[in-house]
Amino acid sequence: MIQISTELNEYRLNGVIAFLSGGAENARAHIYDGARPALGGEPVGNLLASIVLMEPIGTVESGLLSITPTNEVMIGNTGQATWARIVNGNAALAWDCDVSDLNGTGELRLPSTTLYAGGYTRIVSGLLG
């Protein structure tokens, strides 16, 4: 097993921020219901909301990238949020991750995972290690 230094890990995470910041638009988190496909696979669930990531996208500290909380966005479809696809400003895939509410263990946390069309949601916290 490879172990990397905290310094290298933080450099790598700052590279993630640079990747997400690239592009014509802001990076986004597309929130879906249903089962998460293999990385980059076609989503089989419904797109519930598309959340614009704030600038600065996040901060790196103690080996973790903490995503900046976002503004609220309108929910497009009703469903139970289970996963998210993060893309940069050119819509290039960065990663897929689990979504939970504040009490859950998802890498992205919303106020609630039960989303209703016409309502609002936001990213309260997000971590990448």
C-alpha cells in the first residue's frame, strides 16, 4: 500500500480545486436518485437538482478538501437524493460520490435527501480526502 505525505496530499487536493475551477462556467454537483453507476457511467436515476459550486470551491486543511457551502437552487424533480456527479466548468467529470443529510456519512451533505420539485436545496458540507 502506498502512503503519501500530508504535503503531497494537500498539493493533490489543490490540483482538484484547479481542475474544478477550469472551464467556461462554474463547477456543478448534479444530484441524482437511484443507484450510482460505475464512475462515468450513464445515470439511471432522475436528475433532481444541479447545484453550482461556489468560488472559491473549497479549502484544503489537514489533508481534506472542504467544499464551500452553496447557495440554494430549485429542485427540478421529486426524489430521494442518493448520489452526486461533480463536473468542472467544461462539464468534465471529476468524481461521483454519495449524498446524505447532515446526520449521514455521504461525502456531500444536504439539509435533507428527500427533495421535492419546486422546493430548494443546497450543499451544506462536502469533503474529499
